[in-house]
Amino acid sequence: MEKNKNFLYGIGSLAFDDFTMGYIEKGSFDFGGTKPESVDVEAEQVPDAPVLTLLQKNGQIAPTFNLIQLNYENIAAVLGGKLLGTKPNYTGWEAPSELVQKSGKWTIKLVSGQVITIPNGTILASLAGKLTLTEVAKLECQLKVNKPADGSAPYTIKDETTTTGS
């Protein structure tokens, strides 16, 4: 498929640190977040419009998605807990008994040829869905975008670069 970099579309892959997550449910990825915030300054002498708009906060993203490929490694990558058995043939997963915070670098490769990088994202997730023969269980996830410790941008969108061996 020819890529058109004038548009952002299609989840190619989603990775946490160096671990590539499994399948994302079709139609579930949403940038979410909040709109920019501002305060309008009104004047008695000017009844038809504000005389000044003071910016308070930039818009933010807080992506939500449903992870539907629930092998034990994917579950542990998002929810924490303990993998049972030995790699690569895990035989189960045990939920954490203490509070777990999973934070780090998130990379979203798009089918359109760009990469969205979130250097400091915290994942919030819970097991959801129905156990029927017409749908699958899922992890409902929200990615909180936090300011990186080095003060850099909270996220970037760039062209995907490929390197070839020499």
C-alpha cells in the first residue's frame, strides 16, 4: 500500500520500551486527551468579544485502546504481575498483589509511515470484555502522557526512518 504522509492513519505496531505489544482491537485506538484551556478577559466597553485571551494550558493527548492479543507476556507487560513457567513457553500469569506502575517509552508505528514517540508514558489498564464465542476478552488501556524528566517534548510525530546494513 502506498503511504501518504499528509495523513496519520493505521496502527502498525505499539511498543513499550523494547517490547512490541500484540493486536489492538479494530476501531479502539483514540487519541483522547484534553483541549487547550484559556481564559477570556472581558471589558465593559467592548460588549461583542473578549479584549484578550490568556492561554492556560496546551492541549494534551491520553490515548486509549483495547489490547486483544492476551498472551501471558502481553498481560504482564501492561498489568505487571508474575509470569508463570519459563520463557518462551509461559504457562500462566499471576496478578500483582501490590500497586504496580508501568511507565516508560512508548512507540506507535503508523501504517502511513510516521512514528509517534511518547518518552514518558504511564499505562493504566484493566481486564475487560465478555467471555463469549462472539468476542474476546481484552485489556482496556489508557496511556497517560507525562512530561519527560529532561524537560523535552511530551510526544513527537516524525517520519519513520529505516536503516540498512552496510
